[in-house]
Amino acid sequence: MSSPTPIQTPGGFAPVFTLGFEDTEGMCAVISSERPLPTRPAPAQVPAALEGSTASSALIGPFEPAALAPVYCTLSGDFEGTVQVVRSTDGGETIHPLTAAGSTWAVFSGPACEAVWQESEDGAALWLDCSLASGTLEYRLSQ
């Protein structure tokens, strides 16, 4: 305690408690400013990656991302055309392009590996809208 606490009658006592955690030797380590409670973010329960290859134009999906974890799009192969990450909230019946400040986002015409989205709505899914002129595209959406 940094400053004493006065005790008032009629009790004559003040309950005091502290928390501890198991240290590396299996002993109770009292939490203090010198020994703070060790914390780390829990990893999100992420779905299996959506991955494969295609030599023709296709709408590939769905990939239903875990909430609030970045989604990565990895594209490789010798292909000509475009690949756009799109979003749907109705099972792919209606798809919408990803945008940032009104500009189209996540459209690729060659190999790529980058974070493209972070979802917060339950039931939303991502798809790859592939328009290929030639070659084979290898794709992967993952978290």
C-alpha cells in the first residue's frame, strides 16, 4: 500500500486481499507493480483456409472469417486476369466489392499476399471473384 488507511471503530480492522498467479516454479507470485499479472491475447478460433487452384473464371467461396481477425489473400501462379475479394451476407446470392473510402479495394492482377479485410458481422462471408483470361491461379484466403 502506498499510504496508510485509517481504521475506524467499531470494527477495528480492515479486510485486505491481493491476487497472485503461478510463477515458473509453481509458487504463488503476488501481483504488484514490479510483477504485473501476465496476460496475452487469446488467439481467435479461425476457420480452415480456403485454398485451391483454378484455370477458369469462377466465383470461389465462401470463406466465413472469424470476427475481428485479419483475413489474408495469397495469390500465385502464372495467370492473366483479375481476382477481386468480395463480400456477401446472404450466402453468395448478392455480392458486394470491398471498398475503402468509396474506392474499390482488394482487386489483384498478379501475385499477392496481404491482409484484405477484418470482419465484424456474424454470417458475412468472403468470396474470390476470378476473371481469368489464361493461365492457372493458385489462391488462399486465411486468417
